[in-house]
Amino acid sequence: MARKETITIDTILDTAFAMTREEGFSNVTARKVAAKAGCSTQPIFRVYKNMEELWNAVYERAVAFYQDYYSLFPRTGKKPFSNLGMAYIAFAREEKHLFELLFLAGGPGTKSMYEVLNGENGNVVYEINLARVAGCSDPGELFMKMWIFIHGAACMTLTGDYDLSDVETLAMLESSYEAFMAR
Amino acid sequence: MARKETITIDTILDTAFAMTREEGFSNVTARKVAAKAGCSTQPIFRVYKNMEELWNAVYERAVAFYQDYYSLFPRTGKKPFSNLGMAYIAFAREEKHLFELLFLAGGPGTKSMYEVLNGENGNVVYEINLARVAGCSDPGELFMKMWIFIHGAACMTLTGDYDLSDVETLAMLESSYEAFMAR
DNA sequence: TCCAACGTATAACACTTGTTATTTTACAAG
DNA sequence: CTTGTAAAATAACAAGTGTTATACGTTGGA
């Protein structure tokens, strides 16, 4: 009845997402995706109405990717927020372009930082409760301060202005937690 | 002997810099600058070899602009690093595109964050000495922590994830200073 | 086997970019 | 006033963008 499809929607999205990781969001153009996928631009517009739809799909995939990344990240920290921070900073180092897209770009149609962080598992809420249990009177404010700090370190890794080892980073995060707790 | 020049290098640079403030660096194209300056693209390439030279000039102007901004910023803070931080965060709020260019973009030919902050007046060194005088044993590490925190707050203003008043921000910066000092 | 239908490729359109070749214009010296 | 020179404007080129019209193939049922 009809020809069999050789380029699937998965091929397109996989390619576009891989390109975002490697070259950044702005390099994901119709022709470049097609070239990398080994086809013409036509299959892209068969499965996606236009490039904006593909970009949205890539964004959603990046959100899921970060949440998986966090789920699988080894828990070496012993204090509230330290694992959340270690994963976030490592992500900024290892996935610069995805980090930019998720946490620096903003723009319409994007989720808030908190939404992405908290995810479906309530990762942030969980850590805030840890702080409450540890005796913090205002865990919301503590989270805000910790997150400003963590976000600052992560953003500085992008520009090369922050480059401590994981051990040093963990120590810094936990000592900052203690410092903020003490007041 | 020859025609009088009507479009000066200052006109070009002023226009390009104003456009960077308002629309961001990526919108500074030859044709758009020309349109805004009310001329063709030709005068641009008379005074600048190519667009990259103009972009470099805009960048240098942004560096000078930030240093003026900091010089003129009202000193309301009483503790080390608080004025440095208040100015930086206000700059992120009021000059999003310049902040992005100076402190988030990185890339070749750009100065380091520290270079821009310290400026010719040694603004950072001055604040570090204040901390030393205040009895801090490792003012370098204190600066690092404070700066990570300040940079985090500034970056979060860009995405709309931070929106405290100046009074609240100052209180937060000074309490963080105290917290970091206490350990 | 043939053919309709759908996936893919090719080519084109309209637009934007930096840059450059060409033409026009204004100015001042002779 | 003429004329040479430099500035500015116009127009073009080559490359790249999203998108679409058209042509080509392949495939599976009649």
C-alpha cells in the first residue's frame, strides 16, 4: 500500500538531542540534523510540524535527562542539599550545553529551575524535609541560600571560573550548610 | 579634497553598544546597526575591518561600563563584599544583556570574571583586605565563597528565579558574610 | 504485474547573515 | 567651475536559515 518509513521520529530526536549535548542548542538546524541522521530535511518535517516543535521535544528530553542523571548520581554527601548540589555542579561540568538550556536560558515555554530540580520524585522537598528534621527552623530559607550558592558554583564552572575537585566541592557545600544552619 | 565624513566611529560604536544593552549581543548585525544609525552598512566597514572588530569594541565598552557602574553605585553595605555584591546583583537586574556578555558568555577574547570585577582600582583586592582587617584568617577563601553566592543570586535574576528587594538582598549578603566568617 | 499511496530526496523560495564590488555623491583644491 | 578624492549608498555574492513544492522510490494490496 505504501512505502516503509526508514527514518523514525526517534532517529530525529536522538540525533537532535545528541547534537544539543555536543554543540549546543543553537546549532540544531534542520539541515545539520538531517546531515547527522543521514537523510534529507524532509523526514524531519514529516514527524515535526516545524523546527520549534523539535526544539521543544529536545528541551523535554533534556529535562528527563537531568532527572535521570540526578537519580543515578552517587550519593556521597551526608548533609541536606549536598547530593542535590554535587549532582548539579557535576552536570554543569559534564553537560555544559544541556545545563545552559535547562538552567540559564529561560525564555517562553521553559520550566522554572525549581520544577526541573524537584522533578516527579519531589527531590527538593525531600531535602528540605531532611533539613527540617535536622533542626532547621526555616528550611525554606536555608534551601534558598544553599541553592543560590550551588547555582553560583555551577554557573562559574561554565565560564571556567570555578574548578574545584569533587572532594573540595563536597567539603565546601557541607561547610556552607553548617554555616547557614548556625544562624 | 574629499568628502566630509558624516558617520563617525563613535556613532557606530554608540549605536552598537546601545543595541547590545537593549536587544543583546546577538542582535548586533551589520544591517541592524546601520539602520539604527541611519546609514548604510558601508561606514561600518570603513571604521572597522569586520564585524568581529566591532563586537570586540562593544565588549571593551561593556567592561568599562560595568566599572563605571560599580564606581557610581551607592555604598549602602557595611560589611566586606556587600557593596561589591549589591552592585553586581543590581547590574544583573538592570542590564541583563550586558551581564550575560560580561559574566556568562565566556569564549575567546573575553576577560575573566575576576579581571572585570577587580578593574583598575583593585576593587576586589580592596574588599579582601577589609575582610582581613576584620579578622578573617583566610580572606581569599571567604571571597571565593561570597563570590559564588553573589554570582548565584545574580544569575538567578536573569531567569527570574531570584527576586528579592535590595533591602532583603543586603541583609542576606551580610548574614552570609557573617555565616562564612564564623567558620 | 500493476498501481495507488506514502516516505524520501531534490530543488526551490524567501529571508538573514557578513562582506565586497560598483556606483553615486559631496567636498575642497586648483 | 572643473576635477580628483574619499565617503556613502546601492547592489550584489556566497553562505546559511526555515519551509514548501515537486519529483522520485518503494512497498504492499488488487
